[in-house]
Amino acid sequence: MFKDFHDKYKCIFIHVPKVAGSSMERVIFETNKWLVSHVKAKDYIKFDKDKFESYFSFGFVRNPYDRVVSAYHYLRGGGGNLTDETWAKENIYKYNSFEDFVLNLQNDNERIKILSWIHFIPQYQFLCDDNKKILVNFVGRFEKLDKDFKKILNILNRKDKLIHVNKSRHRNYKDYYNVKTYEIIRKIYKNDFDIFDYDIEDKKYFNISQQEFLNILESKITTKNANLEFLRLDNNLKIQNLNKIIKNKDNIIQNNNLKIQNLNKIIKNKDNLLLFQAKYGVAKTRIQNQLSYKLGQTMIVNSKSILGCLIMPVALLSIIISYKQEQKIYQEKIKKDPSLKPLPLESYPDYQEALKLKNHFSYKLGQALIQANKTWYKGGYIKMWFEIVKLKREFKNKKI
């Protein structure tokens, strides 16, 4: 249905037969080929309504009297292909004159057969929906072809010129009509006359009083006003829907921006944490390096075997001596470079998590040993064993 040239030129041309469509098509789509075919506007909409409405759409119409004459002579001359010629041999060649052809349209079967052929299909069927509402953005007139086509080119921002092809070669259409044939065509193509305002010219062909003509004009004005009101309401609805879409997209953008800000904040915090840890380490490691924790861990590990218990005093003494030496060296470094002085544990990002280590059994056990060592002369070591039993009971109850 939609072709690549529609996407390229951002427009949809509804080619109504016998309204100079071939000439316009070659200019608009810059081709010497017949591309569009006679696809109706409502068929485009059924296929993809959103795409149809997103492109500029247009078509041209012609005075129905003139169009029927043009189609008749076109087909009588063989049409544009073998299919046209075959159909014309059966349905057009049998008439001696245009008048005979029109008079025979009063026959229901003949009229239905003729109006089913593409060149005689009423124009409104190409440009309107089933309710006879015009679907395209612009309807030009064959009678003002050059002027209206320039409007199309201006809208599409083009500088081309119209080159006429398949130009009809017959007398002025008025030479083919009389009062009777005028009436027949006027009745058959009533919708074309009414919708595209060719009924305003009725006074040229029929004996219509001034009052009847004024009534026609008044009726058309009422219809046009109703159409304008519909368009106004339809445009307002479209604007509201567009505003709603814009608002929803703005909300999505704001939410995405907020997510990005939060992600950037998380990344920044992680970067700051990594920089801090690279320079100062983590609070957990500092607590694990404290003497209480090291002594407690050693006591737990060595208590798991007889040999470990036997060498435990030596292991503990070794840790104490090593710790004091490390502290001495560290203090000397701080004297030389005060910036090496450790930050308070409270300033570490993982401080709260690290505090949990101070409640571990190993840390409490180490604290008990240090306290016993300080008060050995007061029975500190004896008190330590009671403290150990108490700690074991507390931690056992916590697990339960």
C-alpha cells in the first residue's frame, strides 16, 4: 500500500482518474513512470491510519460534466492499455455518440456496469470516507490546475513545474450536452457536485430561481460551518492527545534523569569509598589488627588441639611482642610524618559494620586475656577462666 516514494517525499497523492493525475504524479515523485495507481484514501487509512495522517495528503477533482466527456473519449480512443481497450470495445464502441452513451445510463444495469469502471467511478469515493467526509488535507480543482498545483509545490517546498501528459483531445465539454444529458449526469454524480461545490454552477445549466439558488448556498454554508466545527474539535482533541503524549514523555525523561542522577550518586559514593579505602583501609581490618582480636583468634585456633594448647603461651607471647614492635615502628613513622596518623574509627564508612567484630567471641576473649594479664597479681588469670566460661554461655545462648 505505502511505497518508498511516499516516505521519501512525505506526501500521499490520491490519483482520481481523468483529473490530470498522471501529470502531477510525474512532477511530485520525479518519475516518468506510473507509480501511484488509483488507491482510495480510505484504503490507505485502513492499512495504516497513523502513517496516512502523518503525511501531507492531497487529490484533485474535476467538473463531473467535463470528466465524463474526457473519460468517454479516452476509452473510445483505446484507453491506456489492453484492458481498457477490451472493456471499451464491449461497453463504449457500441454508441454512435456521447449523447447516446449518457441516455443509456438511465438503464440501471448499464449504469451500474459503467460506474464500476475506474474512469467513471465518482470522485468522492476516492477522497472521502463512507460518510462522505473528505479525508485528504487538500482538494485542488482541475479548473484551477496550475494555481492549485503551485500551492501543493509550496507546501512541499518544491520549485518544479507541471508538465501535461495524456491531455484530452476533444471539444469543450459543453458542446456535448443538452438539457436532458445535463440532468442525467447531474443526478448520477450528485455527491461529486454537492461535496466539491460544483452544484454552485447549476444555475448555468438549469432554470433555477434566485431563491432556490440562495437556498443551495445557505445549505452549503451550513454544511461548511459544521465541517469547520468538526475540524476544530478534532484538532483540539489531537492537540490534547499530543500534549498528553508530550507530558508522558517528559515524565519518562524526568524519571530517567532521576535514575541517572541516582546512579551517578551511587557511582560517586563508590568511587569515594574506593579512594578512602585505598588511602586509609577499612575499619574492619583495623579492628582485626587490634591486640584483643589477634589474641582471641590465636586462643580459639590453638584450643582445638592438644599441641595447640601446649604451645598457646608461646604463641600468645609472640603475638604480644610482635604487636608492640609494630606499634613502636608505627609511632616513629607518625612522628616523622603526622599525616600517617590513623583517622578515628568513627570516620570510616564501614564503622558500624566493623563494630560487630568487637562483639565477636574472639575479640571478647582477647580482652579478657589482656585484663587478666594486667591484674595477675590479684588473681586475674583465675578470673579470666570464669570470664571465659561466662562468654561461652552467652554466645551459646545467642546461637540458640
